[in-house]
Amino acid sequence: MTSTVGAIDIVAWFVYLFSAVMFVVGLHFMNSPKTARKGNMISAFGMIVAVLMAFIVLFAKGFITIVAVVVLVAGILIGAVAGVVSAKKVKMTDMPQLVSVFNTVGGGAAALVALNDILTKAETPDIVVLITAGLGILIGSVTFTGSLIAAGKLQGIKWVKKLALPGKGVWNIVFAVLSIASLVMLCVQPEQRLLWSILTTVFALCYGLVFVIPIGGADMPVVISVLNACTGTAVAMSGLAIDNVALIVAGALVGSAGVTLSILMAQAMNRPLISVLAGGFGGSDAAQAGDGPEGTMKETSPDDLAVQLVYADKVIFVPGFGLAQAQAQRELADLGELLKGHGVEVSYAIHPVAGRMPGHMNVLLAEANVPYEELVDLDEINPQFPSANVALVVGANDVTNPAARRPGTPVSGMPILDVDKAQNVVVMKRGRGTGYAGIQNELYFEDNTQMLFGDAKKSLQAVINAVKELLA
């Protein structure tokens, strides 16, 4: 029997290693939108293999009963159905919320696994298990509540958006110190592991709340990325605690990717990551909204815009969250195809923090089958704006605000798309409100800018019909 169990352990180790390799290969394929779906499939296959191997190990070692099988299968089925249904039904505008909810589930699951590993052992856990499982509890709990608040803010739930935290810095320090102190005591007094595990969990849950509550909507893409990194780290810690190589590798991949992405996005905003996490600009639709530029906005019509587009040599589309909100990505892609068929050079300017999550615009336009080579990043597209006859901004706000070029504004120093340098600028916008930074966009008052107010989808459909009439 012992030899059989030993053989199962060896086989399981290699199977988990194979699953880990699948995760790495899948992540590599996600480097390009053309192969991203294949990467998802490869990673999913690796996870299926790991789950099946886990069942085999449980049966072979006699750790499982009929009741446990029913509970496990029921949990897997419920999770699978919920995941498939939510992924299929979610609108592109709600994708950031879905990612936050998945972070919530991942962090909570990692914390529960770590708690189980500490509390169900008959003997006192060794220091390695206490440290790794303790970190899994702490990080997973922070991710759980932090992601819930982030999802609520992104969903626009009123009571969540109105949450305020007086003396936010003090509460952050208090709960961070209490969480770490409880973790240290868990390692120092393992015989009291029930008490210190509960306290670590409670304090970490509270820290997740006070950490995210002060952070505003403009910074949410970075926050989502940070919480995603926390989820991966918590999973890796739980994997170390239960000695599961698949969890270790999967968690490490997610954690390292999340940290890297968070740093890159903070750099794209020209702000230190710590200032973003401390709740910098965009805390609310701030009072600065009334300090906007002087002047009036010049309005245009779909027919006039169609004329400008048809007679242009080069057009740059600038998508933002408003495009996703209107579900107008296919209309924008159709307009691009019409213009390209007429000989107009068309490209899409992608700002790294446009939208509500990392890569939001890339995913949105890929869904509309926009060729990847037409999606141009900020550094490459900015030198092209002066040669563009028309820059069409669809729902982008703060990332096009020239106020970022001078000090003293909430967006100062943030790299922006140089839309104002195009020969003509047309902005599609639902209304006259401000962006998440809480200030009016100075671009809208420039001499070369015209506004087309209304729902982006309906506006684009009207422009498409006008272009077709001109080309008939």
C-alpha cells in the first residue's frame, strides 16, 4: 500500500508539472490577440488535467467519501455553470466587474484552502506551513473584500460609490499592522492557531475594505491589476502550504503578471504605483468640475462628419469607455471598413488606461474583428496625429485632455493621446459631463474640435448611412 501511495505521489507530481507547463504555454500564446483564444484553451486544458489528477489522488489515498464526492462534484458543476453563463451573458462594459468578481472568488478560495490546511491538521503545523498558509489567508482575504468593493464601484452601486473613509491613511496603517501582527503571532504561537487565524482573517478582510474604498474610478484599471496579482500570490502561497506544484506555478504566473502590468499602467499614468493605491486622483467627480476652461463647444452633425471622413486621406479613431458603454464597437469597425474601401488610411489609437480594465479597448475592438495591426499604442500613434485629417474620439475623455501637459490639474503628468494636434477633431459624447478625473476636457473647447452629442451607437449608425450615401 505504501509503495502504491508513493507511486501515486510521483505520478501526481509529474501530472501537476505538466499542467503547470500548459499554464506557461497558454500565457505565452496570450501575447498576441491572434493566438489568445488558443492560449485560453491550452491553459483550461491544463487546469482540467490538474483537477482530474487531484480526484485520483484523493481516491487513491482514501481521503474521500461518498459525501465528499457529492459535495465536490456539486461545487464544480455550480462553479462551471456560473462561470460559463456569466462569461457568455456579460456585456463588454461589465467585463471589469466580472474580472473583479473572479478576483473575489479566487482570493476567497485561496484563503479558505490556507485556513483549512492550518486548522484541520491534528499535529501542530511546522513553521513553513504556518508562514505560507498564513500569507495565503492574509492576501486572499484582502483580495476578497477589496475586489468586492471594486466590483461595486465599477457597477455603479450607489451606496458603494458613496462610501467615504475619514482618515483613510490611519485606517490603512492600523489594519495593515494588525493583520501582520496576527500573522506573526500565528507563527509564534501555533498552539493558538485557531485564534490567530481568525484574527488574521478578520483584520485582513477589514484592510481590503479600507484599502479600496478611497480609490476612485479613474484608478480602477490599476487596482484591478493589483488585486489580480494578489489573487495569484494568495493561490501560490496556498499551493506552497499544501505542496501542490500546479497551484504554485499558476499563482506565481498570475501574481508576477499582475505586478508587472500594474507597474506598467502606473507608468502610463506617469504616477508612482504607491500614489495610485493611496487613492490619488479620480476619487469622485470632484469639485474641480466647475473649474473648467472658458468658451463654448461647437457642435456638428452626422452628415457633416461623413463629409470630413470621406474626403480625408488619414483618419484616426480614438476609442474609450463610452464606446464600450454604448456597445458600438461593431459600428466603429464597420465605419473603418467603409473608409478603407474608399482608400482612406484608418488606425485606432489605444491608450493603456482607456476603459475600466487593462487591455479593455484591445478586447473590445478584437470582438468587432478589427485587424490587430490597426490598433496602435500611444507612443507610436502620437507622432501620427499631426498628419491625420480627422481624429474621431468615441467616448474617450481623460486620456485626451490637454490639461495633462501643465501642472496643477488632477491629470497633470499623465501621458495622453495628442488628439488636439490633428487637423480636425470630432468627439462623440453622450453628454456634457466630466470624466472620472472630475474635470472638463479642454480638448472640447479647441478651435479645431467639434462635438457630436448623443448615444455613440446611434451616432455611428447615422454617420455610416451618410457615408454610404456619399459613396453611392
